[in-house]
Amino acid sequence: MNKFEFIKNNFSLDFLLSMPTLWQLFAILVALGLSFFSNQIIKNYVVGSAVNNWKMATDGLVRIISPIIILVVLLFSKIYLDTFQTTPFLNIAISLVNALIVIRLGVYFIRYLIKPRPWIRALENTIASLVWVIVALYLFGLLSPIRETLDQVQFSFGDNNFSLFLVFQVIFGSALAVLFAVTLGQFIENRLMKVDQLDMNARVMLNKVLKITLYVVAVVVALSSIGLDLTFLSVFGGAFGVGLAFGMQKIASNYVCGFIILLDKSIHIGDILMVGEHYGVVTLIRSRYTVLRKLDGIEVIIPNETLISENIINHTLTDRKSRISIDVQISYKSSVDKAFEILLNSAKNESRVLNDPAPSVFLMKFADSGIDLMLSFYIVDPEEGSWGLKSDIYREIWNEFQKHNIEIPYPYRTVEIINSDKDK
């Protein structure tokens, strides 16, 4: 007779109120209390003072140290109480705490290995709790009766008969398979993005193809392992194809265009695009859309089909250098050569202006009010914007013009009065 059957056969009010049982329950409460207070101390003095690089380690410490303290207290209590009584409740508690430690270690190991996304972290406690409940039901011998009860609830779908247990099994198996695929896909993505030998577009495309393949394989394997007939997938595939043809053309087109963009390398992450009225930097390429961050910080979500079907200006397709020009007009009384020198020096004094190609000044034309000059130079970081740079250069030009008496003309107007007072 194992420890679970012993409690089941002797379960009664007298058994619960007996001194051996009360001593075991007291030991369990003491273990939980010590775990709670130690958990608070660790959170206040260890996690609160931890730097960012150690946040994950200290968080994992809190998750593991609590059940370890419970386990240590229970083990010492069991060693002491075993000298004069049986300890079935302590045996059960120790088994459950051991299962909890293993589950939390597994979750922490997965987090450390793949650095999961926020939505996976939000589900960690739910998944760990669900697995622990299943283990507890199995240890208590309640899993089989629950399965038999759910298996007796039958219903039909077409020519096939299903049970409620099979439905839960399909849901749980598929969720577990998808979770495993997500975990493995995140691990592959973390490693693949560090391969410098591959182009960024190639890395993104391979990552997306591998993830889709993992999801499909995970679901098919999960359903096959449960013993579910997969012939219904052909019917579902046909229905999905019809729906795709009529109602999901745009979505399918965007997905296909996303892979085309990644394959032909016409757009890369970090490129500077002009899409219609939007000018900004490509920060993300998804299967369905591309994110363009404008210079004012606003992010624009552009469907991939737009990037394929419309004319797109890519300022950094083959070269990241961008040309900027500044127009200045001086009066006919000012020295053109000195103005050339001031314009060149004002550009060369800015750290963002490239020396190769070197800045240049051009005399554009002799206008009505003065001489038009143009300063031309190149920068390599157009995503940082040019308004601030132009402002700094204009200010320096103005200050130098003031020092060297170079005039910036403004239009004159002559007013002629036809009728004088003597004509009246």
C-alpha cells in the first residue's frame, strides 16, 4: 500500500484530528511560513538592489529558493517524526514540492536559454501551475477517474465520434506542441540573428520559414500522437483555400509580397524610404507589413503589397550617403570668393558632414536682388534628420557674414507718388 492509498483508506475526521496528522500539518504550515518570509526578504533586499544584468538571475532565485526552503523543512520534519509515527502527509507534500522544483527549474532554464517574448513570460506561471496540478492529480491517483468520467461524455461530428476527454487532449496536446515550437523557434531565432555571414533579409526570411514549418509540424505530430484521424485536414485545407481565394486575397498577397521583399533584397532593415508622403527608417519587416519610423518618431505600418506595387524611393539601397543642399544669396557688393570660403568652412566644421565626397559651393545664377550660391555636402546618417544640421550651418554662415561684411540682400520697393500737393 503506497502513501496515497494509505490516506484514502484511512481518511476520516478522527484521522484528520489525530495528533500524528496535526503534527504533519503543523510542519507543513511552518515550512510555508518560512518560505513566505524568506521570499519577502529576497524580493526586498536582493531583487530590489539587483542591476539589470542580474534581474533574471535574481528572479529565478526567488522562484527556486521558496520551494527549496519548504523541501528542507519538510525533510527535517519527516526525519524527526519518522522516529515515533508514520508521515504520509509529509511524503505527499515532499513529492509535490519536488515536482514544483523540477517544473520551475525547467521554466527558468527555458527562459535563460531562449529569452522568451513578454507574452510567453506572462503564461509561465499559468503553464507551470497547470503542469503541477496534473502531476498532483496523478500522484493522488485522481487522473484516471477524471479521464474515465470525461471519456464517457460522447458526441458526434459527421461520421466520427468524439469524447470530451479527446477534445481536452487535442487542445492540451496542440497547445503543448505549439508552445514547444514557439520555444524552439525563439531559440533558433536568437542564434540565427547572430550569424553575420548571412544578410539580414536572409536571416529574417529563414527565421519565418522555420517558424511556420515548426508550427505545422508540431500540430500535425501532436494530433497524430493522440491518434486523431488527419483526413479531415484535407477538407479543412479545401475550405481554407476557397476562403483564401474569395475573402483573404489581400492578406495572402501581403504575405507573399513580404517573402518577395526578403528574397529580392530591395528593402532592408535600416533603409530610408519615401513611401507616398511618408519618409522614414525601416525598423521591422513582418510577413504581412513593414514598419516605417518617421523622423518625428511616428511609426507607420505599411502593407507589403504597397511596397511591391507602388513606386518606392529607397535612399539607401546601394549607398547610405545622402546629399543636402543649402541655398544662400549675397549682394552684388559682397566678395563671392570670401562667401565661397565661409560656406565651405561652415560645412567642414560639422562632424556629420563627410569629407569624401567633399563639400562644394556653386554659383547658381545672377538674380534680380543678388547672387545665388548653393552649398552641397553629404552625410551618412540621414535617418537622424537634417533640420538641426542645416540650422547650425546657417547660424555659422550668418555669424561669419557679419564679421566679413557680406550682405544678404532683401528686395527694395520704390513708391512713386503721381499726384503732389501743388496739383490740387
